[in-house]
Amino acid sequence: MSSNTFIAFQKNEDTRCIVEAIVDDNPGAVVVDQPAMVKVDVPGRMVIKRTTVEEKLGREFDLQELQVHLITISGHLDETDDEFCLSWEQ
């Protein structure tokens, strides 16, 4: 049995696009929209792809920019220039 990974962001225009990218790239993603934040739960493994975020934002995006909007994450982090992955797999 795998646990959910999750990521929570401050709610703003950039994070709306980031969340759309997460939903597109992660079947089973569940978005929990709250007044000041948005949380995304994904069973097992979540991937945030730079290219998908760039498509949604309409501009170049460095995955390090996620840190500006990030509130919290749950899962083991594996990060490259192209992907930000959270998982419970070892």
C-alpha cells in the first residue's frame, strides 16, 4: 500500500498554473482548494514537470521558483532541472 504524497502552495496566479500542470501530469491528483492555500494530493508518486509548468505559465520556468510559493510537502524529494518528484518509494 502506498501513501499519498502532497504539496501545498500559497494561493496566487502562478500557483494556479503550477497546480494545473500537476493535475495534467498526475492521474489521480486531488486538489484541495482553501482560502489562502491550495494542496494537491497524489497517490504514491507526484511529478512536477518544468515543460508542463512552462506551457501553463506561458514563459520559461525554473523549478527552484517552486520554493517561493511552497508551504509544505510530504514525500521523499528527488529534484532535477526538469522534474520535481515526490514519492514514498525507496
